[in-house]
Amino acid sequence: MAMSTAPSVRLIVWRLLCRGVPAVLLLWAGIAKAMDRQEAILAVGSYDVVPRNMVEAVATLLPWAEIGVGVLLILGLFTRFASIATAALAALFIAGMGQAKARGLAIDCGCFGGGGPGQGVSWWDIVRDVPVLLAGLYLAARPRGPLQLDNYFESEEEHGERVGSETGHETATAAAGEG
């Protein structure tokens, strides 16, 4: 009797959450910043880590990077690249908020628009990005999965090998030593 190579419902839901939650957060944050460029400039400048002559460029490019990565995650396209970018952005945000908290800067996080003077970065702001970082790392290590456009850009042989390794089972042909 052959083992099933189809991914479990649990795995499908897990992978969709690992792509979907960071994607929604990145899209929300990116769109909020893109809609109010002046607030984004204020937020980036308030962290006092980017050289003054680079604040405007960073504040202009960051929202579009977040939006682009969010779209790639939603589509499941270039998943490894998008996952590495997600993990890198989350690590950057965690480090930035951590240094602001450590320095006692009285600024809002500016994650979803706004920013500038405020109550200070909260522990919640920092902790909120940890699952995003972990999801990015997980997907970078295991970029292939069900319900993503990347699957349309691989051969049937690669698809069979991926499905077998993703579910923890070998395919019948791999077990028989063929192909």
C-alpha cells in the first residue's frame, strides 16, 4: 500500500498562515506609510539611526519594499526570496525598536503609519514582530508548498520530490530508486 504524498490540511493551513499573516502585516504597514510620506519620513528620522541625508530615501523606499514583499508572499511567488526579505525586515524592525526602547526614545513605533514623538516603543511592538521573523525563517528553509504560484514554475519531477519531502514521506518512485 502506497503512502499518501498529498500535504495534510494542517500543513496547508500552517503554510498559509506563515505566508498570510506576515503578508497582511507588511501590506498594512507599507500602504499606511506610502499613503503619508511625511509621516513615514518623521517615523524613520525619529529612530535616529539612519544618517539624516538618507532618511527621506529610506522612508520613501521602505513602504514599497514592504508592499512588494507582502504581494509576493500572498501570491506564493519567489517564496524563498520573499521569506528571506520578510525575516530581514522583521529583524531590522526588531533591532530598530529594541534600540529605541533601550535608549528610552519617546517615539511611536511608526510601524503602521504615524510615528515621531509619542509614548515610546512598547514591548508589544517588539514582540509582535518575532512571529513574523520566525515565519520568514521557516519559509526560507522550506519555500515550496501547496497553493502558491511557485508551483507552476517547476517540473513535475521537482513537484513530486517536493511534495514527498514536504509531507515527510518519500514518493513511490523515490523509494523504488527510480528517477
